[in-house]
Amino acid sequence: MSLFEMSERATKYRSDLLEFMESCVYPAEPVYEQQMAESGNPHFQPPILEELKAQARERGLWNLFHPHPEWGPGLTNLEYAPLAEIMGRSPHLAPEACNCNAPDTGNMEVFTLFGTDEHKEKYLKPLLDGTIRSAFVMTEPQVASSDATNVQLAMVKQGDEYILNGRKWFASNALHANCKVMIVMGKTDPNTATHRQQSMMVVPIDAPGVTIMRGLPVFGYQDREGHAEIDFHDVRVPAKDVLKGEGEGFAIAQARLGPGRIHHCMRAIGMAERALELLCKRAQSRVTFGKPISDNANIRDWIAEARIDIEMIRLLTLKAAYLMDTVGNKAAQVEIAAIKVAAPDIALKIVDRAIQVHGAGGVTDDFPLAGFWAHLRTLRLADGPDEVHKRAIARQELAKYKEAR
Ligand SMILES: Cc1cc2nc3c(=O)[nH]c(=O)nc-3n(C[C@H](O)[C@H](O)[C@H](O)COP(=O)(O)OP(=O)(O)OC[C@H]3O[C@@H](n4cnc5c(N)ncnc54)[C@H](O)[C@@H]3O)c2cc1C
């Protein structure tokens, strides 16, 4: 099969997903907005979303991301890419409706790879069923967390328990109405090798000593899943809830973030495609100075550039996905880093131009564009800021010529 040919099963999922988007997801968007507004609670789980989950499941559009056939359809990254892109067109609804939303997908992979039988029974199964949600808790307000070796939350061993003390923030999903469990990264041994100091532990969100301090707004939006600041005060975690073993936190973080990063990029392409579609429709339907806005050369230039840019980031995403499937996440790290920088940046530019073409309406919530912009802008930080990915790419590039140093 060539890189550009979709497998038979991916083609089938794609057409089923497109049909689901048209007949269920897009019509649900205004209902969702209305139910959220009526609830007066930014972290409300609206009934329309539960309806969509049931419909997606009935159609077999469930856990599409999961690479292990035991738990999902077992698609490759290359097969999943076009599906994630389609879900990205309605980012508040479609990914969760199909149980393919961050950060739960990454957490499910961690439980699959490193969880005990008890973790799988208690957390992985209900996560795969979509009945509970989870958070990944690494970033801290007091240290520069784009360098994960900086995390300070103390995990001190006492008998067969660890005592956790520290402060975290930007724990996405921690305010989701169904969030039950966190995967927390902290420091178990400050005196060992730099990348062996950290561990990850499974902590129920209602464990004594865990206090959710606040939900952090993103450009004024309180996202439904919430980005929480969390205080840990003498939280006791049994040693059996250390994932993979003490000192393995950094290795798990690396394993977890590869697929998660590329999924974000795939959805970003979906947002860019939808923004371009909205731009074209709006530009042709509104008239200034005697002609449709789309008849102006600069607008046509934007449209052409957007199409070229989308094709480029899609190809790079597919290449990264293909390499992940064929040579592994580690060998694909330059391509993953490259697309993690390029996709949000280019999608942001396209969304920005679509906002411009919509005039004042573009910055309101009457169109999905303002929400897309806010979300995409955070992707230049979440799962590693642009500069950190560029640093990794430049290091690999320079290494090719290290004799010149
Ligand atoms: C909406 C949103 C959701 C998030 N969800 C989660 C989550 O679920 N769980 C979680 O743990 N975290 C989450 N994060 C946090 C995110 O992962 C961190 O913000 C990110 O890793 C950067 O860490 P920091 O904010 O501490 O920035 P810092 O580490 O303080 O870095 C600040 C800036 O310094 C610059 N910089 C850093 N290193 C270099 C370098 N080597 N060269 C040049 N410039 C550099 C970059 O521009 C960077 O943005 C989320 C963030 C956002 C915005």
C-alpha cells in the first residue's frame, strides 16, 4: 500500500465518520451551546453529548485511536490520521463523542502499557467505556515545566506508601464532571540521575489531601473539561500505584506524548479545513463595493495559500504517522516535533484570516472560529512549547555535522 492510499477499513471508518458528522455532530453544535448556556456551569456534562456518545458507539465509531486490537479497532497512526482530522472539525463535540479526546487517549495508552490488572479494571475499562474521565498532571506553576526534569512535587516513600506534597496547574480534564483519576508526575529521588528522579502515580481525584484550587481560564474561556490548579497536601499513595516502577516517570512521559502530540496536529488540520470552508462560503455570500468579498485578489491569495498550507501540513502529519507505524515513535521524533510546531501555527493563520473575512461576527461565538483560535493558540504551548520542539529538531540537524564543532 502506498503512503497515499487508504486501507479498506480506514476508508470505511472515514465514510461512516463523515456521515456521523453530517447527520449528528454538526446539528448538535447549537444544541450543545444552548444546553451549556442554560446550565450556567462551564463544567456541565450536557445531555446532547451523552446522546452523541451513544450514537457513535452504535455506529462502531468508538475508541478509534486505540492501537491495540484488544481495546479498539487497532488502527495504525496512518489510518487514524484522517479520522482524527474529521473529528477536529468539531473539537468540542466529536472527539469526546467518539471517546478519542485528549488527555484521556494518552492516559488510556499509559494504563494499557503500564497499568496493573487493578488499574485496568478500575480505570482503563471505564475510560474505554467513556463512563469516567482522567487528567494528566505534570506542569507546575513554580518551575519552568517545558523541561520536565524541573518538576518538584515531592513523592516521599514511607513504608509501602508515598506521601505527595506540591502544587500543579493546567491539569486538563480535572474539572470534567466525570473526572475520577489523575496520573501525577513528581519527584521520588532528587539525588539520582536527572532522568531517573521522576515517577508517575495513579491518584483518585477525591483522594484526601487533593484540593482543586481553581479552573484556569484560556483567553477568558472556561473550557468544559477545565484546566485545574491542584494542591497536594500529604496525599498518601500506595506503592502499588506507582506506574512501571520508581524512576520511570520520564520514560512514561516520553512514551505518552508522541501519539498525543500527533493527534493534536491531526485535529488542528480539521479546524483549518473547516475555517477555510467557512471563509470561502462567507467571502462569496457577502458583497462590498459592488462585488463579493471573494472577488478581491488578496482574499483569493489567502484562500490559495490556505489550501497549499493545509496540503503541506497534512503530508507532514501523514509522514510522521507513517514513520511512527513503521520505525517507531522514537525514530519519528523529528517529524513529530516538526508537525507539532507547524500544524498549530499554520492552522492559527488560516483561522485568523477566516475571522477577518467574517468581520465582527468572526470574533463572536456565533461562529466556531474564535473558539478554534483560542484552542489552537494553546497548542503552541501544551504538550511542549514550539521552542522546545525546535530545539530538539536543531539538535538532530547539528548532530549530522558534529565534526565541524
Ligand atoms: C490549554 C492548556 C492545557 C494544558 N494541559 C496540560 C495538562 O493536561 N497537563 C499538564 O501537565 N500540562 C498541561 N499544560 C501545560 C503545558 O504543557 C505547559 O504550559 C508547557 O509544557 C510549558 O511549560 P510552562 O508553562 O511551565 O512554560 P515554561 O517552561 O516556563 O516556558 C516558558 C516559555 O519559555 C520558552 N522556552 C522554554 N524553553 C526554551 C528553550 N529551550 N529555548 C527557547 N525558548 C524556550 C518557551 O517559549 C516557553 O513557552 C497545558 C497548557 C495549556 C495552555
